[in-house]
Amino acid sequence: MSTLTDVNTDNASSTNPKQSDTNPSNKAVLTLEEIQKILPHRYPFALVDRIIEYVPGKLAVGIKNVTFNEPYFQGHFPGRPIMPGVMIVEAMAQVGGIVLTQLPDDMDGNLFVFAGIDKIRFRRPVVPGDQLVMKTELLSIKRRRFGKMQASALVNGERVTEGELMFSLVD
């Protein structure tokens, strides 16, 4: 089970939206170095290059630049590399982990884990050279323990993946 986030609010202290333009080429709201201070994932499992929009506790938009050097392309598929759907879902979940960096005070500083997916749809393959723009929006938190997010991933403005992500608070 991969972790969504080990909450660290050093870089997420504002309740106001932080954003660059939704144009992925614009400056990051959170750089790779800042993301690494928030999320526990490291190469080869760190799948978010930057955050371009961020509303703490509500939503985040992140970027993943897909390169031919990704380890999973060695076997998926030789001669026709396609990013595995589970890696797209994990990348969206990591953007969701950024959303979880600012929740109500008594939930702050807790570890959340990826707990499930619903209604996931894959619309087209993601290949080397694509830039994934992933948006996650917090839908609900139940019993202060379980939560749900709406997630989507786009390439060149075209939706490639969408669905709901669930997470759980670990004691």
C-alpha cells in the first residue's frame, strides 16, 4: 500500500489559493524540492514534477513530464511504450497527497494511505513525451478517518484518465 502523504505543512501555511496560470509551462507553485519535503515518495516512485495550482485542504493541480527513461517502459511495452494505468492513478494520488497537507488541526500531522479507487476510466494511452496535468479535488472526509477525491489527468487538454480516489488515516 503506498502512502499518500506524511503531512508536513511547512510549505502549505496559507488558506488562500496559490496558483500559477493553468498553463503547465508556467512557474510552479510548489517545486520538486518542495514536493519532496511534503511527500515521502522518491525515485523511481516519485511521480509529481511540480504543482501549478494549490488550495490547501481542497484541490491541487500537478504536472508529470513523461519521459522515455521511466523504468516501467522497459517492459510496458517494448517497441510501443505506454504508461501503465496504475502509474497514472498513483501519480494522481500523489497530487492528492498534496491536498491533504492542510486539513483540520486535529488531523494535521497524520499519515494518510491510498485506500482505493472507484469509477476509474482510461480514455487514451499516455506515451513518452506527454505531459500529464493532474487535478485532484477533495470531495469528502467521513468520520475524520476516510476521504474521497475526484481526480483527472489530461494531456494537451484531452482527458486521459479520471475517477475517484479514496484514502484512509493511519493511527
